[in-house]
Amino acid sequence: MARPRMFDETAVLDATAREFRVHGFAETSTEQLCEAAGVRRSSLYNAFVSKDELFVRALERYVATTGARQASILADDALPGAERLRALIDVIVDEELQASSRGHAAGCMVVQSFMSPDLRERDERVAQILDRDLRERLSFLSSAIRAGRIDGSIPEGVEPDDGAALVNTVISGLRVTAQTGIDAEALRRIALAGMSSLLN
């Protein structure tokens, strides 16, 4: 009879995702993952087989949770379209502010993964997760921009798909820039300046 697991698998995935999102796959050691998750190496590998498998599972969990949080903001009918974009930036800046109090940037598992193209070649599932996440994120951003054009908070001339790509680029840039130690308020100013063409 198999021994029952003595840890919460979801908590382990969340803890390891926090390491991967800051350091990336290659620069995150198994020792770091075990320490972050509070489990022994043998327990980690009994549950997840390998670092690669753990990364895929953590990435799936990360995009599901962050995607749901961002989708709830971008689909909030109580807010004008432009305010949804600002609210999304506020959430990201707040994440960076909280992380900076712990001595590092919040990072992003998706941005880290896109910056390491060998990960997509290493495991087709990584490419599938990243591609699906990008499609869904751009779709929610486009919808928020369309709503903003209707309610007048975003100029009518803004093309939704182009605007969505711009916001996605600004957010990715924020994640990378935060690694330099820039303060949260400066990050917010940079983001809003980058999106100024979208906001009335």
C-alpha cells in the first residue's frame, strides 16, 4: 500500500512557482525548491518525479491562478474599460511592492519562460501552456479595450488587438524592469506612460 502524502500538493506548487517566477528554471536548484516548499527532496520527487515535471505542473497552476485573477479584473462590467487596465497595472505594481519588501522582485513565471526559449523545445507542454495563456490574456485585454471604446474611456481609434498587444508588452517590461530594484510608484508611472495612447 502506498504511503499517504504528508504535504499539500497545491501549496507545494504555489511555493515552487514563487521560486521559478523569480529565478527561472535553470537558476532554481532542487534545494531551493525543497526549502521553499518545506519538503524533503525524496518527497518532492516521489510526488513530481523530476524538476521538469514539477516545473510544468507549477506553470499550469501559475497561469491558472494569475489568469483567473487578471480575467476577473478585465471582465469587470462595473468598471469602464480604461479603469480595468489601470486596475490590472495596480495589481501588478502591488505584487512588486510586496515582493520588494522581501528583498526581491515578484518576477513572472510566464515572462521567465518566454525569455528561455529552450524550455519550449525541452517540453511541448510548456509551449502549449504559454501559447494558450497568451491567447486568453490577449482576448481579455481586447475585450476590455472594446468596452472602453464603447464607454468612451478609450479612444475610438484604438484597435483592440493592437492595444492588447501593447498592454501585454508593457506588463512584461514592468516585470523585467522590476528586477532592477526600481520603486513601485516609478513602475506605475512607466506603465501608465506606456499605455497613454489607450487612455482618455
